[in-house]
Amino acid sequence: MNKRYKIVWTKSASSDLETIIRYIAKNNPENAKTLFLKIKQEIAALSHSPKIGRYIPELQEQGILLYRELIINPWRLIYKIGDKSVYIMAVIDSRRNVEDILFEKLIRMKI
């Protein structure tokens, strides 16, 4: 029997997705809806097969293998696998530098 993982969206990832969908919806509501459904479908697949995403190349170069990503052009869905859950960490634009985005997110985090 295959293990089923719970999908958990972090506040940061939920905010990322909401921002993206709202931005696209301003000019093309139908495209925003299509993207939203595509992302939800891809994320749902992680509940059965969490290792389908690749390691994040920029982090892998640094020996960090904790995070994986799914690519839904031009978006990168960053996640990590726990014992019973898959944690969606971020949804970012693949045209931007990952290190810059992560740095921005760290600065905004409240400790």
C-alpha cells in the first residue's frame, strides 16, 4: 500500500500563489483560473508521489537536498517532504534568481 502524504501550504506559499493569481486575473481572468487549477492539480500529485519533483539545482550545488521543485512554466513550486506531509514552501517566477527571492523572503520573515 502506498503512503499518502498530506499537502500543507505555508503562509508564504499561499501568499505567493494568491499574489500571482490576482496579478494575472487583472488582465486575463480565464488564464488565472487555468493556472490556478493546473497548480492545484500538480500539487495534488505530490500526495501520492512526493519525489516527482527535482532537487532545486541552485541549492543542490550547495549540497542542500532538503527541497524539491515542480516546474509549471514559468513558475517553480518549491516544497519539502516530511514524514507524513508535503510542505509547499514557495511559488516563484522561474525568470527570477532563486537566491534573490529566498533572500527577500528571509528579510520579510518575522523572528
